[in-house]
Amino acid sequence: VEHGSDGVRYWAASGRPGTDTAFDVGQMKIGRRLAMKILNASKFTLMQGSAPASAITQDVDKAMLAALADVVEDATKALDGFNYTQALEAAETFFWAFCDDHLELVKDRAYGLQGDQAAASAKAALNVALETLLKLFAPFLPFVTEEVWSWTHEDSIHTSAWPQAAELRGIGGDASSQAAVAEVLSQLRKVKSEAKVSMKAGLRNVTITAPSAAIAHIKSAESDLVAAGRVEGGFS
């Protein structure tokens, strides 16, 4: 009761098939924290409003969904092989990166600070990602996912169709660009952390050195990176 039913199910699902699973309150706490993060991330996403999938035009949004398509594929393959722990790990790893990086990256754009078209792309991609992630987590965290699903749907998430990687890939996008953009965001945070200043502190200018392919990906997300990193003078 202390850590909730979803926390207990998370602990149970974390025990790999064929191995003994010791009672672990620590895992239950992690499960409860994950459930709470799903609630908070869902509230943020849904507060931005929605837009049709056809509104997804920004490369950084397409890249995120392409990376999510890989996760859907991995989780589906794992469940087909009865490896539920691996399926949970795939969804959870993506989700934390999604919250730490993508949500922060597109926040200003979702607020409309880069224009209506850019905002619509952010909102549409966030909603597609949220629905997909809720479905991936539903077998493991049935209560929090059903609660969030009920905010926008009349039916149960547990009777909805399993997500399809092909649908996400159909939106287009290069999953590899997500890693390049995430690395720049990480380095911007690192600079501020080492300088012992707030993450909201501005940076006068930033020089990026990277392979040409990575530079192209970074350029496509430059406006989001500048906003998220508070880079006053832009990139060079």
C-alpha cells in the first residue's frame, strides 16, 4: 500500500524471467517515482493542447518519434519472447530521456514562442509520444496509465491497440539525430553545472565542434537548443 499497486508491479516486472526475485522496497520506490513522473509528464503534455499528426514538420520532433519507433520494435520483440523485463527497460530508458531532454528542448516552442506552425509540430509530436508511451507502460503500470488515458479517452487503455513502429516511422525522421542534439543539450548543462550557475543562466555564445553529419542534425534543432540552453548569442 505504501508504494502503490503500480510500484509493486514494477518490482515484480523487474525480476528477470527464470531468476529468483528478492523482495525489494527500493525497486517499489523507483516504480512509484516512475508512475508519478508519468502523471506529471502527461499533465504537461496535455496542457499544451493537441494538433493532428500531419502538423509534425520539425526535424527534432520527427527524430524523437523515429527513436520511439525503435523502442516500440524492441519492446514488442521482447514481449513476443516473454522477456517482459527487457520490454519495461526499453520503455523506461526512453521515457526518462524523453522527460529530461525532449520535453525541456521543445518547451518554449510548445508555448508558441517560435510561431504557431512550430508550436503545432511540438504539440502533435508530444501527444503521439505520450499515447505510445502509455501503451508501452500499460502492462506494467496499469493504474497510472489507465488514469491518464481516461483524461482524453472514453475507452480503456487495456483494450486499445498495441503501438506500431511502422506508424511512427511513417512520420519520417532520423533517429540518429536525436543523439547528437541530446549531446549538445547535455554539454550545455555540464558547462553551467561546472560553473555552479543556474540552468536558467544565459550563455553569451557557444561554439560547437563535431562531425559534419552531427552538425547538420544540430543545426536543424538550433532554435530549440538556443532556447533550452539560454544561448544569447547563438551557435558558431
